[in-house]
Amino acid sequence: MKNLTPFVLAFVFPVAASAFEALPKKPPVPSLNPVTPAKVELGKQLYFDPRLSKDGTVSCNSCHNVMAGGDDNRPNSVGIKGQHGGRSAPTVWNSAFLSVQFWDGRAKSLEEQAKGPLTNPIEMGMDSHDAVIARIKSIPGYVEGFKKAFPGSKEINIDQVAMAIATYERTLITPDSPFDLYMKGNKKALSASAVRGMGLVQSVGCTSCHSGPNFAGPLLPEGTGFYQKFPTFPGSSYDSKYELTADEGRSGVTKNPADKHFFRVPTWRNIALTAPYMHNGKVPNLPEAVRVMAKTQLNKELKEDEVSDIVAFLNSLSGKFPEQKMPRLPGSDGVTLVSE
């Protein structure tokens, strides 16, 4: 299954039957990392703590702001020392429903994804995972927090750090959007424009990729990605205007030329809150993103009233956000942890 192309996947998992589904209120949870209150609380502290970065300036929340749309509304995120990455930060909201993480799918799980930014020199910049653990162990409150979250474990390790962060992220679910309420029987939950847009995304062909409850493709086993070539129809004016072909996508991970310009299909959930758009953050607003996708992926040019209706439908996918309170972070007891 892991080597199937996006087109074969679309055949194996019929799109028409699953194009429109309400979002479940709970995501899949791996058996090796069950959710517990202590683990959620620890993961939340780690998620918000900039001391996990080399210079103490960047936390997970810096790029994936859960006080907003789960991203940072920048074309490219800013890491330590003001460095910029090459891609737009995906939203963390509902990421627990994705079977792979990052635009290129290089992480097979939320746990694997959580480890990457910690030592990425552009992002959080720690010298090694051992350095991350040493810093965490120097904070007494975290030592106690890990004992509660992982009872019976003798040592704090990077897998536990990732498991705690991933557990917190699995609480970041936004159900009961107007679309979800409509799907559950409240036919007044959507405007007439949004209903027309819902029909258009299916008739135009958008749901050949953006299907399933997360509108990111079918729900697949963890580690099995759902990818699509972008642009599928190269050569439009959008290619140069928004530099759509500069990033080679998944081939940078697999080193397989056949994966050139393939990306994980992103979610439509809360998409109205996560501008700018595309993997490189070059497209500034949602109506333009709809035009770009119609032309580059379906070779279609939409009328402006069609764009407006599709945008109305996409706006209906913004769900209810569980309240997030900033956690109290454990102190370092009179000792600085950051020397740079």
C-alpha cells in the first residue's frame, strides 16, 4: 500500500462515497502512545516552551500557533536567529487525522514529526536530541512531569518528549463546523452560496484529492501518505507568478525522480484562517488560491461567482476550537539555560 501512486489510491478508496464526511470528535490514537491527562499536560508545556530551542526564542507554538489557526500566517516561518525556512507552516489543528506529516510526508507520525524541528538548524537549532534532553533534565519541574506522564520509566528520552507533544496535539480537534452541522442534519447551517460551493467542489473535481473527514484524502494507515503532483498541469501563468515549480517536493526525501513535485494533500479544515497558501506561502488569499488550484490541478478556469461559492463553502469548514490556556512552565531555579 505504501508505494501506491495517488491515482491508484483514489481508485482503491472511492472518492464519491467519502467526499463529504463530518469530522470525528476524536482522532486515531496509536496503541503505543495512549492519551493520559498527565501526558497531555506535559506535552502542552513542551509545546509552548521556547527553551527547547538553542537560543530560547522559538517554541512549537511559534510556527503553529494554537491561539489562532494553528500556523503563523507567514509565507515562511521564522526560526532561531531570524532564519526563514522554505515552506509555509502547515496547521497543527486536526493534524492528528493525517497519516503522514510535513508537506513532503517525511514524518510517518506526529511523534516522528515532533523530533524534527528540535534539531533543525533553521528551526529550533538544538545541537542534538541529547542536548534537548540535557536541557529538559536541568529543569526540576520537567523531571517531575515526566515521572507522572511516564510512570515506571527510569530515564527521560527523546521518544518520550515526542510522545508527550504528539499526545497534546491529538487534543487539537475542531469539530462542529457549519459544514459538520449541515452533514448532521441542520440544513440551515450553510448559506445558499456555501451549498452551491459544496456542489461545485465535487462537480469541478476538487474532491478527487480533498476528500474524507479532514478533506485531505482518505483516512489511511499511519505512515501511508496521500500525495498529489503540483502542478498537475504545468505551464500556466501561475507557475512563474507564484514560483510553483521551484520546490521539488517529495523527491527531496525519496530521491526518486518520479516523486518530483509531489506533495501531501493538505487539509481544507480551517483553511480560511491559514493564509497565505500553497507549500511556499506565495498565494496571498483564498479566492486566488481557488483560482490557482482550479487551473493548475484541473486545467479549469472558474467564473468569479463559482470562486465566490467555493470560498463560501471553504469558510464553512472552520470548526469550534477548544479553549487553549497558556500553560505555566516549570522554572529553572535561578540558573540560565541559554547562553547564546
